[in-house]
Amino acid sequence: MFAGYNETPLECVWDWVDLATNQGTPFTCFHQHLIYMLERVSSQPERKVVNSLHSTAAVIDYLHNTYGSPDTQTTVLLEMTLQWTAVALFLYVEIGVLLILCLPFVSATRWQSIFQLRIWNKMARFWNKFFLAMIIILIVLFLDAVREVRKYSGAGNSKDANLHPNMFDNLHMKLFRAQRNLYISGFSLFLWLVLRRVITLINQLATASSTTASLQTKAESDNQTAKKYMEDNELLKQTLMDGRGNKATADGNEQLRKEMEKLRGELKGSEEALKMSQSEMEAVKKQSDGLTKEYDRLLKEHQNLQEIGDKKDD
């Protein structure tokens, strides 16, 4: 692959470093081959420095400081860093949005009015597709992180690390990165689902609150109408008692009795409507209480998962 070169290319040196660290090559073999590869590249003082190195980490630091990293390796590391940095930023945004949605002085009705702005109505057509796409991406990243954790935490890797102490630091560094990626992708996926559920609960709570307010206004109006009918009924009774001995007002009394019966029927209908409105209002209140309990349960579950994640990090 590198035939025809008068001296060993740096790309070949870094390929040997990557191969040796990944395969767990003993330090003596790794160091000896590296000395042969750098024989024509380095000067005599540099070769003395290389010969005096006694660990893989020291060799890698020396190569970085003296020769630098190849462009290909830098590009790969940069891509992976950008990938997980984007996931971490997405997680931070989710946490910030959830904290804003949980502010106690902003009512659910106000949030619903914000969600009904034109810009959100235009984005609603693409919301479900974006939501599903993010779920798929986060699941793929989560499964990849799980695979990496299982790869670097296996029993075989531990045995190799015990046999070759120079692999211990490198193995645990990769395991730490894999666990970090697992936590980032897992919490991002969880909070993405929680965020969708919280927005849905806020909309339902706002709708229930507005329905309860309208039903309460209607019940108060029906109650005032019933009181008015009762006062008219009492007035009619008093009028009938006063005109009982007057023959000239007999026809008027009969008409008043009919009107009183009519008012009684209307009063009965108003009472039934009031009872129905009160029952509907109770049902809406129960639904609102259920939504509030579900919202509190999701918050507690989120806090428990955060505590579990912190314990695992410790």
C-alpha cells in the first residue's frame, strides 16, 4: 500500500497506531514496530525520545505534538463530535422548552392562544412528519450507543485490558464516551415524547377550562331566571288571594291562574336545564382533574428518570 516511498508516510504511522490500539497489541511489539517506521522520518535526538517512552499514551501524545494528526482522522473525529454535539444541543433545547412550559404564572389558556398563532398553523402540516423523523433518528442513535456500550463493556475486553495494561485507559475512555452518548440519546428521545404529551395536555386543559367557564356562566344565568320566575309566582299568588271576593275580577283571576301554570312549567324546565348544566360542569371538572394528575405523574416520572441517570453517571 505504501510501496515506493523512501520513508514511512505519517498516514501509515497513524494507521499502525489505530490498528495496535484497537487490537490490543502489546506495548513492546507496538513500540518496536513504531521505532522501525520512524527510523528515517525522525532525527537521532527524536529517536532517543521515542526509545525512552514507556506507555502507549505517551507515544500517542508524542506523535500528536511532533507530527500532528492526519486529515482523514481529524475529519472523522470532527464528524462524530458534531453529530453528538447536535444531539446534546437538541437535549438542552428540550429541557429549556419543558421548563418554560412548566412556568406556574403562564396559564394553559395563554399557551393555547400562543399555539394557535398563524406561524404554528403553517407548521402544523409538517409537525407530525418532523416528530416521527426525530423519533427514528434518536432511536437509531440510541441503538448505536447501546451497541457501543456492549462492545466496550464485554468480558472479553476486560480480560484483554488486564493482560495488556496499556489498553486499560483507551478502553475506558471509549466506554465513557459510549455511555455518555447513550445517556444523551436516551434522554433526548424520552424528553421528545414527554414534550409532545405535555403540549397535548396543555391544550386539553385549556379547552376544559373554557368549557367549564361557559357552563358556569350558563348555570348562573339559568339560576337568575329561575329566581325571577319564583318571584313572579309569589306575586301571582298574592294577587289571587287579594281578588278572591271580587266578582268583577273573576276572569282576570282565571287568566292569572293559567299564566301561573305556564310559568310553573317554564320554571320546571329551567330547573331541569340547570341540573343538566351542573352535571356537565362536574364532568368537565373531573376531566380537568384527571388531566392535572396525568401532568403531575409525567413530571414525577421525568424527575425519577433524571435521578436514575445522575446515579448511573456517578
